[in-house]
Amino acid sequence: MSHEKDIESRRRFLKAAAGTAVAAAVIGTLPRVSRAADLPHLADSDPTAKALGYVEDASKTADAKHKAGDDCANCQFYSGGATGYGPCQLFPGKAVNAKGWCVSHAPKKA
């Protein structure tokens, strides 16, 4: 009877080990979520930034499409705070200045 308990104990151990290995593999393949603070700031020299006319300070743009009061903080593509830097859907993997602006600015809908 002792031999049967040893076999059952080994089976439980192997099942637990296999389950742990599978769980670790699944967790390892999940995409990592990065916080805005971890994102590098978008540089004016970035090709996408140049193409969309991005500027760090909206008050310094000379673009005719810019309207007074338009900045990243009130754009529908921006998901950061009202100050500092935050993520923008137009520049994935980069943080833009809340006071910045680009030609794709679209006011948030109320």
C-alpha cells in the first residue's frame, strides 16, 4: 500500500510541475503593458513627428492649421495628464508633451 501512495504522490507532483511550467510559459508570452513614465519622449527629429508637424510647445508653432488653445492635452488621441508627458495613439511607444501639438490634432468630444 505504501508503494501506491508513493506513485500517487509522484503523479500529483508531476501534474503540479507541468501546470506550473505551462502557466509560466503563458505568462511569458503575454504582452507587457508599459506605463507612460517608461516611454521615451518624442523628439522633433523623429520621422513621424516631422511628418505630422509635431512641436513640443503649441504656442511656438507657425502652422496655419493650429488654432489658439489646441494642444495635445485636449486632443482625442492623447491619453496622458493635463501636464507633463503622456502616450498618444499617433506616436505609439513614445510620450508626447501635453503642451505639444501636431497637424492631426482632433479635439476631445465632450
